[in-house]
Amino acid sequence: MFYREAGQFKTSYEADGQILPIRQDRIALIATISLALLVLPMFASPYMLSAILIPFLIFSLAALGLNILTGYAGQLSLGTAAFMAVGAFSAWNFVARIPGIPMLLAFVLGGLCAAMVGIAFGLPSLRIRGFYLAASTLATQFFVVWCLTKISWLTGGSASGVITAQKIEILGYAFDTPARKYVLVLVVVALMALLAKNMVRSNVGRSWMAVRDMDVAAEVIGFRLMRTKLLAFAVSSFYCGVAGALYAFAYLGTVEPEAYNLDLSFRILFMIIIGGVGSILGSFLGAAFIVVLPIFLNVVAHGLALPTSVASNLELMVFGALIIFFLIVEPHGLARLWQIGKEKLRLWPFPH
């Protein structure tokens, strides 16, 4: 945060108890985005772009939305995939039923529809918490998927519920190749991540963290619980809705209820547990880990010639072991390990 000392403004902010220079942080962020935006599309293969990098960015955005709700506001949710489905189907319907609507506007409107659904299903958070709130959001998952399979108007009358997503075209420019889709997804995710980073540093973020730490005390000192919790549900659902729209249009190419099942909700929850709850960076680290790990395990299974019964369940076993490990050994996930590693490298070779 910006602060004033001895009549001079300091260009630094406080993160995890340390004062870090803003200029250095911005330079690192700009360098990372420039590398991802300019270098990767030229050298990465179409398979790497479409099968690894694009889903990594989309899942990072969805994990970021869940992290806002669970990590910063302390409201446990198991309905992330449902909000993604609302965003995807809403964006498809806006494009199909409103001729000439800009694609980015359809994504935003899809996110807003997901935000409204999130507010509606976030109302129980005013009276319940913990396991009971998780069960309430789990009901959201089943209810949304049921609506998408039973209400034919939402799927354009498709008997199977599977519909082809429209082509992405913005200002007359078609995003029809893996490289172009990757650039679009990267820009959207970078802008929304920057917005989330600034949001959690603002008064809104402080109110979320106050409610997370002790909601009764937060209400006593003046925070309005209803507005704070519902705002967290709305913002989180908006992020998940935009991620769901990108997932359908830029990755799958189809809009279908089965793509947003309960397994996806748990997978995104695993991302923030492994990456780090209450961390913007942790959302990206967790998504990268979850996307890359199955590919690595598949290579290991084939290299070791493991039996099919073992290879098919290897991913689940490793995921379960990692979640137990991080919950016991390092609850703050990979983000905390990354911070510890940076501190050790900064002090090396002189620890004192």
C-alpha cells in the first residue's frame, strides 16, 4: 500500500508482512506478460498452446475467482463449475439471440449473469458457514446442471445439450488459431488478475479479510456482513463466469453441461489448496501444477510400463497425497514455498 512518512511519499506496498518496492514488482510483472505475449506464441507448438497454455490460463482465472471467495472472504464453495457453466451458456445465448453483439461484451454479460446467480445462492452464507455453506453451494452445482439439461431454451433446442460455440471475432479480427486464442485469453486473464490484485489491496479486500478472520468482530467494528459476503460471491462468480465462457469458446469449441461437472469444481478447489489459499500467485501456481501434473504422470506411467489399473488411478492417488501434504505441512501452498525460495536465494550464500 502507499504510505506517507516524513513528508515524502513512498513507492512501496506491504505484502505478507514485508515492504516491497512497487517499481520492481511492476517491472517483473511487465516482463512476464511481455514474455508470455510476444515470445510464446512464436515458439510454442499448436499443441502446447491449445492443450496446455490456454487451459492453464482459463483454470487460473477460475481458481482466482474461487480464491477471492474462499481465500480472501472465507466462504467455502463447491459450485465453481456451475458458475462457469452459467457464464458459458449465457455468453452463447447473447451471441445467438442478439445479432451483432460484440464478443467481449457477451463474455462480460455472461460473467454478470453468473454474478447474479452467485448472489442468489450466496444468500445462505448470511446464516450458515463452513460445512453447511459448502453443502449449499454444492446444491448450486446440481441445480444449474439440471436446468441446463432440462430447459431446452437455454441450449437452443439441442436434444443432446451439446451446441457448437460461435467463432470468436472481435473488431473484424477472427481468433481462429491456437496462437490467436492464446493471446486473447492471456490479455483477458492478465487484466482481470491485475484488477483482482488491486481489489484485494483496497477497502473491499480488507473487508473480505476481516469477515474471513472473524465475522462477528468485523460486524462490530462497522463492516456490513450482508454486503461484504454477497459482493464476494458476485465478484467470484463473475470471474468464474468469464472463465467458463473462455473455456467454451477458446478451448472446447462447444458449450455443454457435461463439461462443467462436479469433478471440475473439485479440480479448481484442489488448485487453490495446492497453489495457496488467499494468494493471487497461488491461483496461477496451482492451475499450472494441476494442468501439467497429469501429463507428467502419463509419461511416467508409460515409461515405467505400469499396469493399466495402476496408471488409471495414479493421478487420483497423487492428487490426494498432495492435498494431504499441503494441508498438513504447508497450508499456504506453493505460493508460500515460492516466497521462501526467493528469500533463501536473496540471502544466499550468506544466511545472516
